[in-house]
Amino acid sequence: MAAASLKFVCLVGLLLVVNVAKFARVDGAGECGKSSPDDEAIKLAPCATAAQDEKASVSGSCCAQVKRMGQNPKCLCAVLLSDTAKASGVNPQVAITIPKRCNFANRPVGYKCGPYTLP
């Protein structure tokens, strides 16, 4: 009987540890807060052409999304280097120029984003 009680206590303890770990991971904030860089990358769909061709014009809707995201340079960097961005054909070396092409005065000039530097 004591062995069964001990097993039950161990099982309850294990379940408690697993649930705490799961909630900590779900509520944990990454580069983009509670949203993943891949989820945020989808919001940059208006920037698709501008992120592939440095000579393409940057739309107002693209600039608006980048401005919102650019308030957190870590998030913007994570998005530009995300798997979703890569799968969409984003050229990080070109995409990193979008804040400058949008003429943002408060852009994080010189911010290191992987092997790239924001101009």
C-alpha cells in the first residue's frame, strides 16, 4: 500500500512539473513578445517585393508594419531572419534596407542583425 501511495505522489509531482514548464514556455516572451518571429513575418506580406528587390518601391502599408515592428529591433531582426521570411524569398541583405527606404528618422542605424547591419 505504501508503494502505491509513493507512486501516486511521484506521478502527481511529475505532472505538476510538466504543467509548470509548459505554462512557462507558453507565457515566456521571445524577441517579439508572445508572438513568434514566424507569425510576425506573415504580417510583413506587403513588403514581399521590397524585401527581394532593393530597387522596388516600398508601399505605405509595408512601411507602417515595419515601423510598428521596428520599435523592437530584436523582433524586426528575428523576423527578417525567420524561416517564414526565408521560405517567402526574402533577401535579408535587401530587407534590412527597408527602414531606410521608408525614410524612418528613428531607425536603429548600426544595429547588428546576424551578419547584417541596419543602414
